Amino acid sequence: MSELGATSSTRTVERALALLAEVCTTGAASLSECARLTGLAPSTALRLLRTLESAGFVDRAADGLFRPGTRMTQLGALTLSRQSLVPRVRPALERIVQRTGESTYFVTRGPGNTALYLAMVEGTHAIRHTSWVGRAIALEDLAVGKALAGDVPIDGYVAQRDRLEPDITAIAAPVRWAAGVVGAINLLGPTYRMDEPTMHEYGEIVAREAQALGGELSAPPDPLRQAR
């Protein structure tokens, strides 16, 4: 590639990244806003946004606004898994796995009507659910979807056969804090291991950990703990 071609390619990447940054910063932006914020001609901005859309980095909704796409959210989830939130939820997931042997996730709302799987502790059984971390799954008819909506019975959890994997039973409980439901804990395991008593036992474990985690996330940071 000639020096001129390399310079042109670099400039195109820089412009695309600038557009992506603006979409992620604003959360939703029109074409005219994207062009104005980046100093690009609308035609150039549209061409680059369409390229980002085809790669899953942005989505264009029915209202014409550009929003962060599923691919961007997945990358964010993988980054978050190494940042502050996931280390705080991991001990609760580990305790559930220790008591049940089943793979357990921390899930938040993803783009659109999806559940985004942020963190996981893998089960200890030879046959176990494998990692969905970074995946955004449609919420419809999922136990975790009901948990994220706060739509759970008085015992605090939802248990049902998974829509996507019929041989899997899902148990989910909302993690609540002052602002509402911040996420959900979701246990997934083979249905043949979960009769009604086991499902209830595991449901109570998941619900208790979710409630305790919500209290912990709502509490102000402990400076002595952070200093250690």
C-alpha cells in the first residue's frame, strides 16, 4: 500500500472510531448529530455508520437514531469482567456453585430487549453449562428476563425450563438496590439433576445471595477494604 493509501485508511479508521465514540457517549444520536459532533459531512458519517452497523458496532433503530450495537456491548461486557463490578459479584456466584455444583451467572440488561451475561463461575459437575459471558440473549420467555423485570413470586426467584436449551433448567433472582434492579443471578443446570425439591432448594440459595448482593452493592465503599 502506498503512503497516500495508508494515510487515507488511517484517517477512515479515525473517523469511524470518532463516530463510534460519540454514539457510545450519547447513547443515541441522529445522523445530523453524529456529523456535527465529529465535524464530518453527513454523507461521510452515514457511510461510516453503515459500515459500523454491518459489523454490529452500532444499531439504527426504527426512530432513525444510532445506538451502541450488540458487538460493542459484548466487548464492554468482556472489559467489565475485568473491572470493578464483576469482582464484587463473583464471591456470591462462587458460594452458589460451592453449594449446588451448577454454573452460575451475573446478568444485566443488554441492548434492546436482551439479557447480557457479564460474569460466570463454572459448575463443578462433569456435565455443566458452559460460558455465555459476553453474549446478549433475547429476554422473551427467559427466567432471567422475569428476574431483570423484578417479576418474581414472593419466594424471590423464578425457575423454569430454558427456552433456548430445553434440557436446561434456569433459576434466576433479581439483584435489587436503591435505583431498582441492577441485574440478576442466574443458575443453569441440566434438568435431569433438578427435581422439584432440588429446584426449590437451589432457588432459595440463589434468592438469598441475590438479596445479599443487592445490599452489598448499595452500600458505600469501605475505604479500609479498598486499601487492602
